[in-house]
Amino acid sequence: MSNKIDVDDELIRKLAGIMDETGLTEIELGSETYSVRVARGGTVVNAMAPTAVAPASVASASVPPVDIAQNITDHPGVVTSPMVGVAYTASEPGQPAFVNVGDTVSEGQVVLLIEAMKVFNQIKAPRGGTVKNIMIESGAPVEFGEPLMIIE
Amino acid sequence: MFDKVLIANRGEIALRILRACREMGIKTVAVHSTADETAMHVRLADEAVCLGPPAAKDSYLNIAAILTAAQISGADAIHPGYGFLSENAEFARMVEEHGFVFIGPTHEHITLMGDKIAAKDAVMKAGIPVVPGSDGGVSTFEDAKTVAERIGYPVIIKATAGGGGRGMKMAPTADDLETAFRTARSEAGSVFGNPEVYIEKFLTTPRHIEIQVLADNHGNVVHLGERDCSLQRRHQKVLEEAPSPALNAEQRSKIGDIAAKAIQKIGYRSAGTIEFLFEDGEFYFIEMNTRLQVEHPITEMITRIDLVREMIRIAAGAPLGYDQKDITFLGHSIECRINAEDPETFMPCPGKIGLYHTPGGLGVRVDSGLYSGYTVPPYYDSMIAKLIVHGTNRNECLMRLRRALDEYVIDGLKTTIPLHAKLASNADIVNGDYDIHWLEKFMDDESN
């Protein structure tokens, strides 16, 4: 009986590429059905409780490596979510997005909506600048502290 | 059965709930504050949602955030643990209104038992013995005198709007009544904004004995015996044991049946605990807790019933599947609440855990979210672990407790393990000879 294991080599290459870009030495991620760990050769520093896999953050469509998310959260221009909810990039479906990457925004300008308990909350730019990156898709669930966009 | 449960709590109880869910094949959602990102239950959960910054009001008490987290994660049910929102009737009501199942009693019962006077009235009508008292507010000294003479001195005058041990004045004899009464009223007026007081018989050396009950949605109720929680400091329980060394089988069975019948009569569902003061062979109702309690493990050890699993099963509509004759009590169990505090001054000592080693062996259980390298955050209460031991009898249990406390290593911060070690070899404790004032007297003696 064949015991062939399916290797998702595209995923492994992608993870390896991420490690190169960011200088990380190890990435581990998983879900209910699988878990993957890639590590650059050499000693791997084991953190605390060894077998705990990082829980899938509800707010992401795919499963992002935890370490990368930390880097983005530390970015000086990052705008993080002040609440739990569902983020929308436009005022209504079919309407143009509040902002696009590359736009200049002023402090206080509405850049997103986050809906919770049927109430839509306006998320305003904390500073003026250029929108460098939008990390979430419209309709994505977000948690407190989740990086939404980068404005600098 | 639920597919996914959201755990609306933190610390050891969140881990406890997670474990029960996992054993039932239920997916888990851990909601947490930023301070708890590295908590063990958050790491083990299938999904995690950060609710807000550390302050409880922004996170664990943040109803909107918790309900939204339930919505976005697609949870079916919410377990509130203990403390935080577990006895918040508004929360329970909103959970159900938003289409989730609240793993606990109905919001109506939470409301009923949250009102001290209404609760006392309801249980009294259901046959539960209560502390003899004024049955309502007392407004004149003449009325106070009449009540006090009827119930007998000493009496205690309590503020209706008070609580947590505050707003109470004792009158040992008839000569002390007038001063006590008038002072109580004026203090209640200025501190609580409501001068109304009621009077109860004052019990001088009672034990705190509580009965665990479990009720399903189909009218089936059982009691799971008692827990003796007399060892308290400032109304916080420190060490608990089951069964109580002060009760015999007949007393246990009698009060258990009274409690179970009352629960059935009021139509309560889920887990609940009825707390009594016990003095001179008599039980007096103090209050009912409509939630899972911290000390539930000692009941689990002697009955071999998983209380969290039963709460989940009941909430999902399952019948108990057993009745009172199926409940058997085996052996003896003791729990020590271990706090990150100086064992003498009780000053909180949060910090980073260095070397961590839990005791093991037959009959030893540790309920804790701690691990080596974990940092205990300073924002929440100081209980960091529960050490629970079981033995075939009380003596064996005490020996095992001493042995387990000796093995337990929590480096990096101060804990109350040394206090528990003292208690576990203290003559009065070993003899089961203590009441609700014992521990504070012991601490006073120790510091002199």
C-alpha cells in the first residue's frame, strides 16, 4: 500500500522566500488538518511550550506567519484596529473605496468602516500622509490591534 | 452538540473550559486582551480574537466586543467561566438575543439570585432554611428591637444596598442595639446612598458549606455534595475541601436533597451553588451563585463528574442521563488556591516565571495556565494556579497535599505555596476544627 505524503512544495517555496526577504530563521504555521515548519539550518531556538501551534487568527483569510505580523505592527505608520468587527473599505457595496494605495490623506479623513453589532464605526486617519499599504480586504473580520493600513 | 464554543474568560478557567471542549471535539475560540496574547489557552485554542487593551472593561467585560467576536468566528455558544460577565444577567440575555447559547442559567435566574433580598425570599419559599431575620427593611429602632428580641442576640444589622462585607454592624446584646442600629443607618445612607437596613441573626463561629447542584433543561436535578470553604481571608476563599469534615452522611443527604428540590422548584438549569453558613448542626442560606465556581474541581474529584462538560451538555439540550442514586462520593479532595502574592503580606507579585515544575503522581491535579517563561500580567486577580489533590480518605489526602506542595516549583515570583504548606500541617486543620474566622486569626497570630 502506498504511503505517499503530499508535499505542497509551492507553500514551502513561498515560506522559504518569505524567510529570505525578512531574515527570519524559522516559520511555523498550521490549521486543523496540517502543520508546517520551515527552518534555516543551524540551532533552532525553542520557545516555551513546544508543541503549541500558533492559533489561526480569525481575522485573516489565509494563515499569516505570526512573526511577520509582529513586524508590521511595529511599523511607525501602521493604523491598527481599535475594535473587534468587520472592516469595509467603502461606504457601501459597489461604491468606490474610501482610499486606495498611493492616495494622500489628511488627518481625520475616513479611511475605513468597522462594523460591530450592526453599528458602523468610522475609522479615521490618525495622521496625514500617503497610503502605503492596505492589509485587509473589504468584509474581513478584524480584531483589536490588527494592522489595517500603513499611512506615512 | 455545539460545533464551536467561545470562551469568554482568561487564566486557568479559560484553559479548563478549553480542555473540556477539546475532549468533546468542540472547536474553541479564545477571546483575550492584549495582555493575554501569550496565555496558554490562547495558544492552544483553534482561533483567537483580541478584544482590546488590558483593562477588563475594554476586554473581558466588553460585551460588544465579545458578541462581535462570537459573530465573526461563527461560535454557537459562549461559556462565561466565573467572575467577569458570568453573573451579568444583561450579558446572558444579549448572548441569547444574538443567537448564541449562553452556557449557564437563564438571565432571569441570574437576576433573581443577584438580588439578595429577592433571592432569600425565593429560596425560603422553595424550602431552603435561611438566617432568621427581619424579612425586609427595618426603619425604626422600635421595630429593630422587636425583631432582635424575636430572633435572639447577637444580631447583625446589614445595609440593603451594601455587600462584600461592608455596611454591617454587630449588636452583641440588647444594650448595643440602639447605637448599632442608628450608626448602621447613617453609614448606609452616606456610603451607599440608601439608609435602608435589615437585621439578621449573627452566627459567631459558623462554617461556610456550599452545595453543588446540576440541572438540565428537562427538569432533572442532582446535587453533587458539599464543599467546605470556611478558610477565607477577607471573604476570599483560600483552601477548600470536599466532603466537609463537619458533616455526616445523614446531614449531607438531607441538605443536598433540600437544595436539589428547591432548584427543581424554581426551574433552574445548569450548574449552580447554594452557599450556607452552618452552625450548631443548622444550615442557613446566604446566597446562590449562578455560575461555575473556582473550587469546582474538588467536587469533580470525589464524584468523577466533569462539571464543565456537563454544563456544555446541558446547554446543548442533553438530559443529565443520571439521577441522584447514581451519584456516589469516593474519597476526599482538597484544593489550594495559589496566588502570586507574598505569603505573609499578600502583596500581589506579578512577574515572569522562571523554573516551573508541577507536582505529579496519583491523585494530584494542577489547574493552571502557567508555564516556564510566561509573564503573569499585573492587571487581573492574583490567583495563578489551583493545586487539587484526592485521596481515599482525609488523612491520605492531607499527606498527599503536603507531598505535592513540597514538589511544586514556581520560580521568579512569590506565591502563597508556603502558606498552604503551613495550613496542611496545622493541627486545627488536620483535625478539621476550623470556622470562617479561623484563617484571619491564624494570620494575625503569625504576624505577631
